[in-house]
Amino acid sequence: MTTPPSSFALTDAIVFTGESFVENHAVLVKNGHVADLVPMARRPVALPALSCANQILAPAYIDCQVNGGGNVLLNNQPTVQGVLHIAAAHRKTGTTRLLPTCISDTPDIMCTAQHAVREARKQDPSILGLHFEGPHLNPSLSGAHDSSLIRPISKEDMTHYCAEPGELFVITLSPEQVSPDQIHQLVKQGLIVSIGHCAASLEQVQAALDAGATNFTHIMNRMPPIQTRSPGVAVLALNDKKSYAGLIADGLHIHPELVRLIVRSKAEDRLYMVSDAVPPAGAETPLPYTMGGESVRPQPDGRCINDKGVITGAHHTLGECVPIAIRDIRLNPERVLRMASTIPAQFLGLGHSLGKILPGYQADIVALDHMFKAQTVWRDGVKVN
Ligand SMILES: [Zn+2]
């Protein structure tokens, strides 16, 4: 790995700023930030130039739901090394910021994972914080989680769930297990509350939103089918204009036709992509693993199948979902690139510093080939892959 000079210009590429595509411009990077975006003819000649001919420069990706990577699952290896290893595996395909995600587990394991993420964050700025997905979910929609570990929230949990200054702490919960008052209290304690693995009524979900929940976890996945006379959580997740929603657009979790419907339905500045990645994501050689008490085998097409033959997930990174969403699901490239970076930055309250290639923003940039495959990755103006 080579480190470029702290000031340089990225030239000869098409630039997606997070707002629009710009041609014949150079991106000037200085001390970790985007200093300017200028026409090629006005590029300061004294600045070292890195040519990115025939490539697209886009804001690097931000993944709010990462269970694992590089053959490591956070729940199985809740250590600083485990967290750093997962972050490194995702960096290769353009993800420069992420929330390691611990799925439903014992209080001991979840607490250990929390400490590991906090320590790892001091060493690696790509780790923005933590995502607890569970254990206060609807047990009938446990999915890849071990349903025996799913439980209502307790008084001890309420005192334990507290974000540290500067830390992002997302919790996915179901309003069936957590009351509006408790959600309100969690938000006061600095948490970002997301609704998921949930079969609550529309009224219950609306009450959770009114209490301060701001997001839906993997929209449509682990939500009951839409009923004509009792539309539930999925319909509210689509219709609500204020809340955000994460979407797994890997062509496997949700049928492409339904992905297109979701993308047309949800407010454009509120829908973003997540990988929901499992251990083989970003691994040179994807290996079998254990998750939620089941052994799972990765398949060459990206699916992960347990011993009963059930698909339990997929092992794509967000950087691998981007070309799938554009090429196979036929979504608009601008929308996809925004969903992979600009919108998750805004969801996390970081929209002023991440998710765009514009003056003043942190220089988190991914260079993509014509198939939208990551070629080079910079974080804070430093080449990390
Ligand atoms: Zn889930």
C-alpha cells in the first residue's frame, strides 16, 4: 500500500459529486479534505496529479449494517482484532465507513462486542460506531437470529444502552418488545432507533416513530407481507416521508421487481443501501460459518445456505451491491451511488462531512471502472486500497 502526498489532484475521471455527474473536472484533495472541484484547464499545475482515466470518482460507501467480513462474524469474534479485520475486508470494495453489527445474542456477548467496537474505533476511523440488531425483536421474524435469544427489553438493558460522546449507536428493535416511552428514553440516551424484524400494527409502528424511531432496518426483509385491509410495517416504511430505510439491493434478498417498486415508492432522500454482510463478504476464499446457532455454507452466486437448505443471507459487500443494483436491477446509477453514500451519511447525521465530493467534505473517494467495480479507495485523502 502506498500513501499519496497529502495534497494532490485526481484527474481525467467523470466525477459523481453526490448530487450530479461532472465531466472534465479535477478533484483537488488537501489534508484529508476535498479542497475544490475545478475544470481540468484550471487545475493547479504544481499539484501532483493522479490520473483516473476511464474511471468514475464517487463518494466512498457507508454501510450501516455489517455483521461480518473476511470470514469473521462479529458475534463469533467480538474482539478488537475481529472488528478491524471486518472493516479491512469491506474497505477493498469501497466502503470507508461502517457500523459493525452484532445480531441477537447473550447480554455477555453483546456487551463484549460493544467494548470491542469502542476500542477498535480508537484505532480505525472507518468504524463510526455500533449497530445492535436485536435482541428485542419479534421472535416469529427472527430470520438468521437465534430465536431463543430474542427477548423483551429489560430495565438493565435500558441503563446499559447509552451512546458515548461522538459515537453512533443504532439499535434495531421491534415495537412489540419496546414501548414508545422506552424508545423515547433510548433516543434521549443518544441511540438511533430503527424498526425491524417486526410484525407490529401500523398504529404501533406509528407510535414508535412518534416516540423518536427514525429508521427501518432492511425494508421488506423480515416484515410480514402486505395485507389489503391491515397494511403493516412495510407499508408505513414505504409511505412515511420522514423516516429512513435501509435496503438490501443485492438481487438475492429481494426480487429485483420489488426493489424497483421500493425505490419508486420511498422518498428519494430517505432510502439507502446496506450490505447486511455475513462473514464470507470481502473474503478471498469464502468459508462456511456458524450464525444464529446454524452452520451456513456460502455459494458461488453470493447466497448463503444453512444445513436445512434455507437461504439465510448473502455475502456481498456494499461495493459489490452497487454494480448489481445498476446492472441487474437496472436502477439509475446516480440514485444507487447516492444510496450507497450520500443518504446513509445523512441518516447518520454526517451529511455535512461525508457522502459528497464537494469542497469541505472529507476526501472519502472510490474510483470505479465502467462496470462500477471499485479500483482505488481513499479515506480522508489517504489511499487505503
Ligand atoms: Zn436482520
